[in-house]
Amino acid sequence: MNVTDLDTRPAASSAPIEVLKSVCRSCHGGCGILLHVQDGKLVKVEGDPDSPLNHGRLCPIGTVTADLVNHPQRLKYPMRRIGPRGSGQWQRISWDEALDEIAERLGAIKQEYGPWSIALGTGTGRHHIRWVSRFGHALGTPNWCEPGFAQCFHPRVNTCILTMGDFPVADYTGGTPPACMMFWGHNPLNSGPDGETRFSVREALDTNPEIIVVDPRETELARRAKYWLQLRPGTDDALGLAFLNVIIAEKLYDAEFVQRWTHGFDELAAHVRNFTPEWAEPITWVPADKIRDAARLFARTKPAMLEWGCAIEHTPNCIQTIRALSMIPVLTGNIDVPGGWVFGMKGLGRFPSLIEKLSPEANAKRLGADQFKLLGGEGADLPAAHIPTLLQAMREGKPYPVKAFLIFGNNTLTTMANSKLVYESLMKLDFILCADVFMTPTAELADILLPAALWPELDQLAGLPTVAANVVLANQRAVRIAESKPDEEIFVELARRMKLDSCTESVQDVLNGMLKAGGLDMTFAELTKLGHVTIPFRYNKYENEKGFKTPTGKIELYSTRFEAMGYAPLPSYEEPPESPISRPDLTDKYPLVLTTGGRIPFYFNSEHRQVEKLRRAHRDPVVEIHPETAARYGIKNNDWMWIETRRGRIKQKARLTTGIDPRVISAQHGWWFPEEQGPEYGVWKSNVNMLTDNQAPFDPAMGTYQLRALLCQVGKVEAE
Ligand SMILES: Nc1nc2c(c(=O)[nH]1)N[C@H]1C(S)=C(S)[C@@H](COP(=O)(O)OP(=O)(O)OC[C@H]3O[C@@H](n4cnc5c(=O)[nH]c(N)nc54)[C@H](O)[C@@H]3O)O[C@H]1N2
Ligand SMILES: Nc1nc2c(c(=O)[nH]1)N[C@H]1C(S)=C(S)[C@@H](COP(=O)(O)OP(=O)(O)OC[C@H]3O[C@@H](n4cnc5c(=O)[nH]c(N)nc54)[C@H](O)[C@@H]3O)O[C@H]1N2
Ligand code: SF4
Ligand SMILES: [Mo]
């Protein structure tokens, strides 16, 4: 579907239209957007031509913002459940009643079991994500979580901070186009890179760089690539090590940069000596010559950038995969250079997470932190709880009971692995609070349900480290919908009602404080008039800043921090726990490799299935399968087909394509059906996390579980 097919015409009215500058926050990106408001209603949106990130364009999701905001199924007022959990019986209550009841229930649980028995959950990249941990810390609990934290983006952030002192991002705003772009487990034309926008990627592609793509599926980028490395899902670590082997063995590295600015090159060189492309070929299914050619191309073409995505983080060898891949731009001298990988300018001050308010006793209780130090302990930029450990504490009361879960924007039943076990865990709780913009199968399990505001209904600073690379963006409240409230304001009101000694400042005070701490001499209200501020960029910052912010002052190829925490200092390969190589005993019953979750442009994870215009563009869940494989099972294009793993069975619609290996299938994630009967809304029908596992093995440092390389079998769904 084309974006222009979406009907965004304003409703007929003669009242004046006010146009407000804002920033779309329907994904991790920050496209400039103009909000047209008439009679207090959002009637139309347009891309902001002044935005350096999208130059007036919007993707399908951004385009339907008014449909989303004004959707008749939005939650409009607080509700209390009156029947048994999951019975779908609700009663409208006032905000005062809701907040009083929440305060009372939390107070009682805190008293009896300690504040750590209250856990909080949120969703990816939300405006209020850091407010969830802030409120938790003020309440005295270290147990907040987000399904992407151990699985997406943050493993890259934490690893790079430890080994390079900062998190590098691709440089799109400096005016120097990349000569080579390598897309590794990342499809930013659909997903938008982390905190920039797909439009920056398109503009860079228009300058005709060399392209390398590492992906099991033939995406648009793969079709444009000089080298498309069609690897077996879950083997990115082996492929990354083979790249390092070629770059070092053939002396393709930037000798001057490596000598002056890296630590542990000799150890790395010895370590990867045997990881030749020939070693990697049978593991990854990528021909050795192709690996060699791609590594040579990346190393010889300058400047070059690596665009990496969450596919490399959906594996229990997540951290070491990131380690291997991050060294490719480092060895080739593409760090903090125009058109390469750069460190941001940090126009925003650090968000006041209030972590210092946690008592040492509470801090020590963060579930999973003793084991997974990059997720919950000393190696984490913002420590979070380990979800499988948290769910176990809900189910079994071990290592101590978790009694309440406060869910602020997370469709837990669809986005966390092993949905049935997640459901069992939630059903054991004494109290569930859910704040969401729509009713969902997860929200139906709550005791109290709060109507959250969407981004056009609130004030925020776009605060991802990447967005703040050199552009600081303000998102301003344009409209209000019924009794909905921004999550941030809910936290402040709850903190005040519970008489907590922090988290009681107003949202505006916190935003102004972040601008001030970042050195911007303006208030949030002043920034909203401008929409965004661009900070002049500097490259090669390490030269003037006495090196990189690591113990050795250099980029640590051999990581002293990892070693000190008891983790391997050099990257390694681990076979996925459920693969044709690690579990040949399963392949008779489950002969195919299943990958999940490749993004499509019409939905953000489990969201937006209510929006008819998007549904018209993409009605059903789709699984990609090779025609030869499909023929073997009697499956035709558009047939519903079963997908089954050791955990469960779901159905999705077959899309036959030769752009996938006959031994692999790729299923979509986040599916449920708002149009079907509640309280389940078809959540057990096509939800791919019925198939995934949240049990060990986990990444030893991050606690990550496997989402992209599992064994499955398929079959045609006969008429039911
Ligand atoms: N199998 C498999 N599972 C996956 C993935 C995969 O690739 N494969 N991807 C994983 C990844 S990377 C991630 S990050 C997670 C994402 O997991 P989530 O973050 O849970 O996903 P979403 O569906 O985006 O968000 C959940 C809810 O937030 C609500 N919401 C939207 N805006 C707001 C708001 O402003 N306030 C409040 N209170 N609620 C709001 C939406 O209505 C929705 O119900 O999923 C993970 N799960
Ligand atoms: N429109 C839209 N935008 C989104 C989202 C969304 O749901 N919709 N989700 C947001 C979230 S939470 C995230 S984390 C990002 C994710 O965005 P990306 O990081 O781009 O991740 P995906 O699109 O899930 O996967 C990228 C590619 O990885 C490939 N892949 C699958 N398995 C493997 C593997 O084992 N190895 C390798 N190398 N590749 C593999 C898939 O075929 C896919 O093309 O997008 C964000 N933006
Ligand atoms: S790419 Fe993201 S930020 Fe940009 S319009 Fe689409 S949803 Fe909004
Ligand atoms: Mo994510």
C-alpha cells in the first residue's frame, strides 16, 4: 500500500485550525510532524518539512495518527474489574477512586511483603519508559522491566558503553554520505533505525553507497545489496568472528587507529585466527568466498557504517555477538568520523531516574541482577529486572514473592516469550494495574485499568540517546481525549497520594531540568515553539577528551570490564540452544528453523490492529515460507498454516517466497485480534510467543533468551 492511499482529510467544520509542531513517537523514531487541531480535536497530521529527520515525510503509522488518537475504542476513563480476573466485567470509576484504591492496595502489599514485591512493566521506547523506573525507585522497588530491555537495543548500549565508553550510531546528519552501509539483522526501511528515521536511511541510500546485508530473508535492502549474506538464523556470532578473521588476517584494518586507540589487538588476533570463513560456512550456511568478499568490501570502502538491529539480540549469545560485530567498524577506523559511526553530542541531560533513592537492601533485591550484571547490575546503564526470573517469582514465590504488577504500556501476553507461562504467572498475582490506550488481552487481566494518553496528548522530550545525537526534539500536548492522562502525570499523582518523598515534582519541572542539565539555555515551553534544536556536531571527540571513557582510555577489543565482572573478555560463538546442530534429536519432529518478529511498516509490535486503514493494508498475520517447502506440506500462497514448536501451535497465513531458505520460515509477532470476542481477543491463535521459550539458557551477562532461531514443524490448516 502507498501512504497516499490513507485518507487523512479533515472533517468539515468552519472553526479555525491551529497547527502545532510536534514529534511523532509512534515508533522509536522522531519524525517532525504538524498536528492540525480544530475545536480541540486532532483533525489532520502532516510531516514537518523543517525536520532534519524526515523532511516532511511520514510512514503509514505516522500518517494515521488522527485515526489512532480519535479511535472509538480508546480507553476513556478508569475502570475497576468486578468479576473474576479475566472475566471481562468492568465498572467505570473516577480518577480519585482509582488512585485511592491503587495507593491502598500498594501500601498494603508493601507493608506485608516489602516494596520489592511490587514489580513494574513497560513497553519499548515509550515517552514514559524511564518514568516507570523512576516511580519504582521512589516506591522502593528495583523490579521494573521491559520486554526489549534484555532483547533489544540496551544490550548494544550497555556493551558499547563498557567497551567504548559510549554508544555509537550511524551518522546521517553530518552531510558526509556513507560510502558503504552494512545492514546486519536490521531492516530499517520497515522499522526505522533506533532513534533516527527510515527517511535518513533512504536519503543515504540515494547517494549509492556499497551495500551489504546480513539477513535470512531477501528484503528490499537485500535486493539492492552487492552482497546479501543469507545466514542461518541465530549464527550471527560465527559470521561476525569470520569477518574479524578476514580483516585481521588480510591486514585490512586501520593500523594507525588500532595501534593508538584500541586495547588488546594481539589477543583478539590470536583469538580469531581459526575462525576462518571456511570454519563459518557450515555453521552459517554462507559461502566462505562471499564472507571474504563482503568483509573486504566493508574494510576497503570509507567511510563505512554498520546498521545493526535487534535480530542479533534475540539470542542467548547476545553480548558476544554484539562484541564481535562492534569491532568491525572499530578495526576499520570508522569511529566518530563523518559518514561512519559517531558518538552523540548529548544535548539532553540525563533523565533523573532516582535510582539513588533505592536502599542498598532494595537494590540487592533486583531479580536476576546477581547473575546478569549487564541487565541488572554494575554493567547496566539503567538496571532492570530479568523477566523470566520475575515471572518465576510471581508463580512460585521464589526467591521471594512478587505480588503486584503495574503495567504501563506493555501487551505482556503477546510480546514476552512463552505466552502461556506468562499468563500463568500473571494469574497468580494479588494485584494488577494496567495503563494502556486500548483494551488488550493483557489489560483484561488487570484489577484497575487506567486510560493512558497517546503522544499527541502529552509533553515530552525525545530522549533516546540516538535521537539526542545532535537533535533535541520536543513533543507537545495538542489535544485531550476524554479522561485519559499521560503516564508521567499518573506517576506524579500516585507518588503524591502515596506520600512518597520523591517523584512528586511536576512533569514540566523534570523536562526543564533535563534541558538545563544538557546545557540548553531554554525551557520546554520555549523549545516547543522551535520544535527542535540542532547542536553543532564534532567528530573525533576522543582526541580532545583524553581518549575513550574506558579503564584503558582506549576501545577495548579485550574488555577489562567484562573480565572484571567474570564474563569472557573476547567474543565467541555459541550454537543456538534449539537448532539442527545443537538438537539433532528434535529435527525429525521439528525439521524447520523458525525466526520471528521481522518488522512490517503497518504495525508497531502488538499495536495498531484496531486501525482499519492499516488493517486494510495488512489484514492477517503472515509467515514466509519457500515454495518448495510449502509444496511438501500441501500449502499454497495465502493458505492458513500451522506452525508448531515444543511449546505450542499457532496459525498464520502463508506467503510463498523464494527469498527465504527452504529450511527456514519467518513468522510475524505481536498478533491478536481486537475485533474478536474479549477477553481473549484471539490472543492464543496467531501469537508467535506461544512458540518461543523463556527458559535457560540465557545470555550469561544480559539474561537474553532465544526469539529468532527455534525448531518448528508446519502444516496446512484444513477447514475448521
Ligand atoms: N517473538 C518475538 N517476540 C518479541 C519480538 C520479536 O521480534 N519476536 N520483539 C521484542 C522486542 S524487540 C520488543 S522491544 C518487545 C516490544 O514489546 P512491547 O513494548 O510490549 O510492545 P508494544 O506492542 O509496542 O506495546 C504494548 C502496549 O503499549 C500500549 N501503548 C502505546 N502507547 C502507550 C502510552 O503512551 N502509554 C501507555 N500506558 N501504553 C501505551 C499499546 O496499546 C500496547 O498495548 O517485543 C519483543 N517480543
Ligand atoms: N513499523 C515498525 N517499526 C518498528 C517496530 C515495529 O514493530 N514496526 N518495532 C520496533 C522495535 S521494538 C524494534 S527492536 C526495531 C526492530 O527493527 P529491526 O532491528 O530492523 O528488526 P526486525 O525488523 O525485527 O528484524 C530485522 C531483520 O532481521 C532478520 N532476521 C531474522 N532472524 C535473523 C537472524 O538470526 N540473524 C540476522 N542477521 N537477521 C535475522 C529479519 O528477516 C529482518 O529482516 O523496530 C522498531 N520499529
Ligand atoms: S517512522 Fe516512526 S516516527 Fe516516523 S512517522 Fe513513522 S511511526 Fe512516526
Ligand atoms: Mo525492540
